[in-house]
Amino acid sequence: MKELDFAIAIHGHKAPGIVLGVRMAKLAYELLGKPKRGRGLTGIVETKVCLPDALMAVAGTTPGNGNLIIYDLGKLALSLTKYPSGEGYRVALRSEAAGLDEALEKFMYRKGKLTHEERDRVADIFYSMDEKYFKVEKVKLTLPLTPTRTPIAKCSSCGELQPQGFMLNGSCRVCAGESYFEKLEEVITYVRTE
């Protein structure tokens, strides 16, 4: 399965989640009729680990092109849809799969860290797992897929540029308290000539 080799190369190692993600992405991709990879598709993954890399390898969707969305719900599930209709297929791992093997149950319910042997066994199980262990649903996306284009504005606090649609009362979201980081210090990498 060439997609699996590509997904492993993107991810950096053969993880059970990569094998699972490739199986799920291939199932959705085939149900869509194997359309041209990338453009015209939108992929949504419901976890930020492993599955995004698998969906990129199978369907050619990428975050940089805006057609791979990480909607982190912590679920082993993904959707692949056609753009602009938003119609496609959602594939999730059924809980019944945990009964196939102790290591698989350990993985699915996060009952501890897998040994290297268990990781390889779970990956092998996902590779050859019967499709009855996958829940497949035909879906239509409710997420807006067309980006809202608004003029660029300068933040009144930090001076950085940002689309007005992201601003809160004249400030960027970072300055408004919605940051993902804590600034430790500004690093000067050039000589200022002011």
C-alpha cells in the first residue's frame, strides 16, 4: 500500500494511528469514487495525532491549502468530502474492534503505553482489519468552507497586521487575551537603524 509508505514518511515512523488513518482515509476516498487528489476535496480529522498525516498521504489534502481541517474532538474519526458541496463520508473506528486483541483495547482506551511489540501488533491488526469494524456515514459538512475575506487592519496594541474579521475591539486576538503562547521576550535578529 503505497499510501501507507508515504504516510509513514510524513509522520516519521510506523504508528498504529497512521495505519488506522490510512485505512479509514482509503475507505472514504474509494467511496467518493477516487477523485483527483487535493483540489476539490476537503478532509476533516477529529484528532490532531496521526490521522492528519494519513489523510494528506491518501487524499492529498493539506492544512496549507485550507482543505485539511483539524477539528480536534479526540476521536479516531475522519471525513473526506467533495468541495464545494461538502458531501462525502465520515469513517470512525467502532468500539467493538477493541475486543479483537488486548493490545488493541489498550490502544483504543489508552490503558497504558504500548510496548514496541504491541505497537507493531496493533498496526498489523489495523492493516488487515475487517471493514465491519469501521462505522461509515454519508455526511454533509456544516463548517463554512469558503474563507471570509476582510480587509487587513493594524492591531492597536502590538501593531501586527491581521484580518479585521479576527480583531476584537481593534486588537488582535493575542492582545485581547486569546493567545496560545506567553511572550517571554522579543528577540532582535538584526541591527535596528532607527
